[in-house]
Amino acid sequence: MSDYLIERNGHYYYFRRVPIHMAPYDKRKFIKISLKTKDKNTARRRAVIQNDAIEKFWRDIINSPELDTQKDDLYKEVVRTARIHGFAYRDINDISSNAPVTELIDRMLALQSAQANNSYTGTIKRALTGTAEQPKIRLSQTWDIYRPKCADRLLGKTEHQIRKWENPRKNAIKNLIEVIGDKYITDITRKDILAFQEWWLERVIEEGKKPASANKNLTQIKDILDKVFVAMDIDPEVDIDVLFAKIKLKVIDESRLSYEADYVQNVFLNSNALNGLNDEAKAIIYMMADTGARVSEITGLMTDDIYLDTKIPYIHIRSNEKGGLKTSQSERQIPLVGVALYGARMFPNGLSRYTNADTASTLINKYLRTHNLNPTDGNSLYSLRHTFKDRLRDVQAPEEVIDNLMGHKSRGPKYGRGHILETKLEWLNKIAFIPPKTHLNKKS
């Protein structure tokens, strides 16, 4: 377990720093647990089990009612009290303007009943009459409320993956504050959101920013506000969906271009074009070419995910100690054929040079650009994934098989176990590239 496994004097330990977002709830700085073994493979299995237990413990802490009780403020207590008495909490202005007469009568009767039963309190009065003051939360305070509520989205992710998730959302908050100021979230209006949209539109036109970036920011802000309103039991004056309705910028299809199959075979595989790359970078290109896997999925492979000594060699793309997957349907098994099998045999225990996909992608894409190996400006390393899909379509592989191999959500309903290795191997054999002619290929 590369991140959470350490060895001391021949003995293995599970060792992990408590993530920043869990620090308020778990006061330990580090977690160190003896795995009671000197065997690395045994230690790795036990570390996985230990890690699952630790993350379940954190998940239970975040979701526990006791924690919510500790964090309750007066407003949340009033909201719950209203629910206990059979009412949704509504502000007094909303009650007086929109509540039907029958609801007003029911609320008054509930107050009288509480007085008769000697259970009348100021909290009950505020709950039923709508006179509690909503929490005043500024935009700059939303992150501290939002982040802990998203812990379930990041379970199993590496610290690098968590940072990639966190940073754009932090920037979205920062950008919105730059445009409309550090307003109370209950004071944000449709006009504010339109001003934010206009700010992004100017950046798209004047600075060449992509509309997709603007839309991501807008979607992230909507998610943050929605999560905070729910977490704090705040009823916004304007419905969130209405607040953000029809504000996305038009995105022109900028899909990365694929390479032609002949180009990959003749330039990347049959020439010396890649000689300036290190072997791990070459292996990434080889494995992408005949599996269609994402860069992160290849750099994330571990020894237990690569099966070379089986009837059908294959890789198992799944969550492991190196990190989680992009989507739930990304987990899949892909037979190894052609140049992908060649690349896997180069590193049967997985890659060790690159700790994350970004480093590998940056290096390879720079190499492809500086050596003029991209036929068009729209090509990049990721184009190999598009090439893989094009090649499967060219041989008329079923869409369901293509979706399974690509790690995409199937267009139809999901039944049974999915396609077996033999079926996928049949289609992959039809498109397999011929590996480079080197000593490794001849040996294998």
C-alpha cells in the first residue's frame, strides 16, 4: 500500500495522516497500527482492510446525530422543533402572506396545546410563529460548512485527487466574492448570478478562457449554496434552481481529435519517434493505445491489478491504495492484446515513477508537441483514447461492449454481470496494434 504502508525493522505498519477535513473530528495527527506481519503482500491486504475500517469510522463520525447536535445553533433547533410539531418551518412573512387559514389555525392550536401541557418554550413559539432569525453566513464562510458535508464524495481518494476536487471549488467562491462581494448567502439574488455570468463572459471574450470553465464555476457555486442551505436548514428566498436557471454559456464542441490508426502504428510504434521518452512514459502510450484506459487508470494500476499469467491476460481497473475512480462505471476488466500487453509486460508490477496522472500527461504532451508528433493542434495523449473508440466502431463492435471497455455508462439498462473477458478479447483482437520490434517483444 504505497501511501499507507510503512516498514520498520522488518515489520509492517498501517500509517496515515488524518486528512485536514477530518481534523475537527479526529484529534490524532497520524494513525499508526501494527499489521503484525513481515510479509509485504499480507501487509498490503491487511492495510486495505484497516483503511476501509478507518474511513468507515470517519464516515460514521460525520453522519452521526451527536455531531449534528454539537453543531446545532438556535435556528436549527427551531427548525427541528417545528418538524416535531408537524409543521415545516416558515418565516413569519411567508406564513402571513402565503399560508392558508387552516394552517394558521393549526399553528395557534399547537401553541395553545403546548401551553396547556406546560411544554411551552420560547423555541416552540419561534418554531410555530416563524420568528427565528436565520443564520447569517457570508460567502467566505461557506467552504467550512460545505467541505465536511462532501466527505462521502472523496472516500478512497488520494490527497492529490482531493486537492484537484477542492481547488476549483475554492476558486469558484473566490471568484464570486470578487464579483459581488462577500455577501450573506441569503442576500444573493438572480442579479448577482447574472453579474457573475457576465464577468465570466468577459473573460471568455477578452482572455480566451473556455466557456466550459465558466459553466463549471457556475455549477460549483450552485452546488455549494445548495449544500449549505440544506446543511444549515436555511430556506432561501429564491429557489436555487430559479437562481441559476439558463445561465450557462454556450460551449462549442471541442472534443479532442483522435489519431488515425495508421499514424499510431507507423509513427509511435514502428519508428524511433518515442525514443526520447523514459520507459514508463512509453508504457503509458502503449497501454492506452490498445486498452483505451485513462492516464490516471494506468498510473493507478498496482501489482494485484495486472494479470499476465492467466489464460487471458488483463488489467483490472478499480479503486485501490493509489486512488479512486472517476465514476462508478469506470471499474472494469480489459483484456491485454497487442501493444497493451507489450506495455504491461514492461512493468508487471505497475508504474512507480509517476505518483499521479497529471505529471505523466504533462511530460508526454510536452514531448509530443516539441517533437511535432501531433498531426493537428487538437491532438494530445488523450487522443489515443478517442482513437481506441474509433477503431472499435470501425470493426462494428456493439455499443455496449465499447461502453464497457471505455468505462462509460451504458446507454441501456444494466442487466447481469456485463461482458466477460472472452467477448471483449474477441473484439480487441480485431484492432490490436503490432508491438514495437525489440528484444522484449521477441523474448515474450
